[in-house]
Amino acid sequence: MSEAADDRWKIDGDKVDRSGAPLFIFAHGAGAPMDSDFMHAMTALLVARGVGVVRFEFGYMAARRLSEKRQPPPKMPVLEAEYRSVIAGVVQRYPQAKLLIGGKSMGGRVASLVADAEWAAGRIAGCICVGYPFHPAKQSDKLRTAHLADMRCPTLIVQGERDSLGDRNDVDGYRLSQAIEIGWIGDGDHDLRPRKSSGLTPDGNLSQAADAIAAFAGGTILNVMT
């Protein structure tokens, strides 16, 4: 792993300098940093499948490392601006990479909000959301899906079948763009973990998710909207 000029980046993978190699900007969720167990495990699985990964921390999360005060994330426009800045920096550093953006939970939501414009500009090939927060916990009436209905950027949402922020029964009823593909992870919760009674395992579910992401990263094509 190497550090970028911005010390809030972590870059994993030995193919990030190769022309056309997939490179995934992977943002963290609202409450966990870029080096959480989930982020670390998923990054390792993706690198093993040939996908380079850039992890970064939004400003509020980076500030937590310097203070014991746990402030909540700022408003979406602030996070969107930060994400666009990271995209610009990665494009400048790795102009030949096949760039995809996304993240875990909130990080994926932020990425999805900037994805169409970045895709239209030809800077990214697609968007990948892991555990998309379709609604807040226990508030299924407050949907975060309006922009997903008309999304044009190729997008993969990897979702646990019993995710409390959008389970399979709920999501199947939402109006989503045809550009969005959903990869369902059997009996997975918001972190893709299954119940023991399901016969599935956490490691198996994470591997299934990584397989889906790697396949998507290898198959997306850089398109420019007209």
C-alpha cells in the first residue's frame, strides 16, 4: 500500500498505474473510518481480484482522529464537494486508470449523487454502492431514491437481502433507473453479514460481494452522455 500526496488517502493494489486498469474510489460510511474492519476486508478482497482501491476520509471523519469529539457528518452538499475534489485528484494522478467511484453506505450515497455529472464529463466509468442507505434506520417512509430513478451512470448496488436501510422486499418496489444493477447478498444485513441459521458465512458473503464488484469493474465501459 502506498500513501498519496494527501495523507487522507490510502491506495491499495499493484495495477493502479496501468492503463485501463480498474481503480475504485471507496468512501467510508457515516460512522466508521476508512480503515474499519469492513473497509479493510473489502479492500483486500478487491485488490486480490485485480481492482485497485483508493480509500479516503471525509473531513469530519479525519477530524475525529485528532479529537475525541464525534461530530456527525455535514450536509450532503459539503460531502459531495469533498468527493468531487478527491475524484479530481485521483484523475490527475492516475489519468489512464478506469475509474469507478462509490462507497459503503453513506459514502456510496454521496458517490451516487455526483456520479452522473462525473460520468457525463468522461471522468468515471461507473458507480458502486455497498449497502446503499435507501432510507434512515426505522424510517422507511423517508426515501433517498429520487436521483436513482433517472440515473444514467452505470451503477452497481451490492445489498444485503435483509439490510435494515433497504431490504429486498422494500427495494423491489422502488422506481430505479435501468442503469442500476442490484447484486443481492443472501441473508446479509447492512454489513452483508448473514445469520448463522442461514447456513451462509460472513466471509462467504464478502467474497460474493467482491466478486460482483470486480465483475462490474471489469465490464463497465467509459461512456460520455450526449
